[in-house]
Amino acid sequence: MLLAAEREQEGYLDIDNIDKFPCADLRTIDQLWIKHSNGHFGFSVQKCIWQEVGRSINRETERKLGDRVGWRLKGKRLSDKSLRYNPSAPLGHLPAYFFRIVHCSGDFLSPTCILLSRRDL
């Protein structure tokens, strides 16, 4: 994703990069996640969950999404090392990269929710 957004040097995507991320690349990445996880992981899987928990671009919806997909435990965000890269992880658990950016940047507008609100996903 960093390569497609020309952000390899920075090592992260910000809200503008996510908003402008190429549609075809986003769909391809999502389809690969879905195919190789038998429908368990992927952005579109996360989007369905996001729509169930609130559809808003705010911290409350982000918190609910994090709780549902297993990015939080007992009210705290999991570290990257605590993510589960196997089929026993909760539905929508991966990819989790954008969740980490939200908390590192401190932005109110959640990159995770902005990505999941895209119509092309």
C-alpha cells in the first residue's frame, strides 16, 4: 500500500493518502485478503462490521470496531505483536495497519473509518 501511495519513505499513510488511495489497488488488496483468508479478513469484511457498529467517522465507532475485530482487549489497543495472524483471529481482525496509525498520529478523523467509508470498497 505504501508503494501504491508513494509513501515508502514515510512508512505510513495519512488521511489524505488513504482518501486518495487508488481504487483499483484498494480492490485488488481487499480481494487478495478475502481470497487467501476464505472471507475471514479484508477491508470489505471490516467495512461490513463498521457499518454494523455505527458508520460514523469518529472515535466511538472506531472503538466499537476495534472491540468487534479484536484490536482491543479490556479497553486497550493491542500492540502489533499481539495481533493474531491466523484463522482463529476474530472476523475482520486483519489487516490492522490503519488502526495503529490512528493512535500514533492522534488525529480525530480516523484513517480506519475513512478507508472503510469509501464507496469503492
